[in-house]
Amino acid sequence: MNDDLPLGRRVPYSGSYDPSVLRTSKRCTARQEIGMGDPLPFLGEDVWNCYELSWLAPSGLPRVGVLTLRVPVDSPRTVESKSLKLYLGGFSASKFEDSAAVRSTVEDDLSRETGSAVGAIVSDLDDIQRLRDFANFCLDHLAVSVDRYERSPDLLAATGETGRDAVPPHLFRSICPITGHPGWGSVAIADRGRLLDRASVLRYLVSYRGTADFHEVATERIFADLHRATDATELTVDARFLRRGGIDINPYRSTARSRAPMVRLPRQ
């Protein structure tokens, strides 16, 4: 982990556009702890939606939009969220020709910092995708008893059958390992392999409630644990976290496709 991260520290906003405030961390460090190496066992990306984007037109009139970033899962590094917030905050006092200039600037800066081609879209407020929800059976309403709130993959129990299943719970929570603040979210799982008892999947996901992991790392741990438990030939974990500082982070890991579907949940 980069010791110069602004997360958990009081850091002033930059008065203008300043890419030097961006900080990154290596993906390989957390993946080595999980037991993942090259090649990665999944495709995917991290989708960041940044709702506090503003810049100045050449006339000095403020403009606003929503920035969507797509960071490839195989990028050597990932950007740190608070540094991204500070970076984007500098745009609010800087002039750009138009939204295309903002987009290309962000793409260039983040691609350089992460070591991979980051895609960016700047959307007008009228074009923001309307709220949707996962369309599968939701685990949240199962009548289960829970008494473990630290990650417990041993809770996952197979039914003895094979097949395909798809479930989302909306009550996921983990803890930021730096600040200790909660990260709330929803996690959709689709798999083909040994079927898991749905109540055991719910207990397992709830067990993250007191676990300290960044969003991307928690998602990859879930993928690894489910893959071991199901011996899945197909597996997708689509995690959608709520906003912090105007940014929601949505890690998507899948054996089947590299692009996350366009979904925006009601709490986002």
C-alpha cells in the first residue's frame, strides 16, 4: 500500500486541475494474499461513477456532468478513491473547452497512473441512466439466523446438486481498512456448478459485515471463495457499492464477460 495515500487524513482541495494529487495502489499485493496470480481467474473491470464533476467553460461559466470510469481488471494499479475525489475537485476551478476535453484529460491521466487504458464518459445530467435493480431472486428475505460477522467461507454449503443459480442480496457491508468506515452495497452472484444452499450464501455474505477490505479486494475474495465452493464452470460476481464522496465503485468479476452491465441500483 502506498504510504502517501490521502485516505484517512485531512487534505485540502486543490485550487485547480492537478494530476499530481492522484495516488494508486498495486493490485498484485492483495491478490497474492488471496492466492491469485497470472493468469487471473476472471475477466472484468471496476466501474466508477463520479457524481460531483464540475468544470469551467471558456467563458468562466460552470458546467456539471457525471463521470463514468471503466478501469480494466488487469491494470497493474488501481486509483485510490480519495485522491480521485481531490483530483476531480481541481476541475471545478479550471477551464476546459468542452466535456470532450474533460474526458480526454481524465483518460490520459488515469491511464498513465494505473498502467492500463482507462475509459471515461462524461454524461449530461439529462442522460444519466434511470434506476434499475437486479432481476433475480433476492436472498434478503430468507429466514436465517446469523451470528458471524467476520469473513467465513466455511459457511458455504453445497446442496449435492449441480446446476445454475443467480441471486443478489442488498444487505452487504464491509469495512474500509484505513478509516474503519462502513462500505454498503449489493452483490449479485451468478454461477454454474455445484449448487450452494442459498441460506449459506446469505450467511457467508453477511459475515463480511465486520471485515476490513477495499471494495475490489472484497469482491475478488467472494469470487475466489465461491469458485472453490462450487467448482464453477461459469461465475460472475457483480458488486455495487454506495457513494462515498460522490463516487460509487462497482467491481465486476466474471469468467464469461469483461464488461459490466449498465445497472444503477435504487440506493445509488
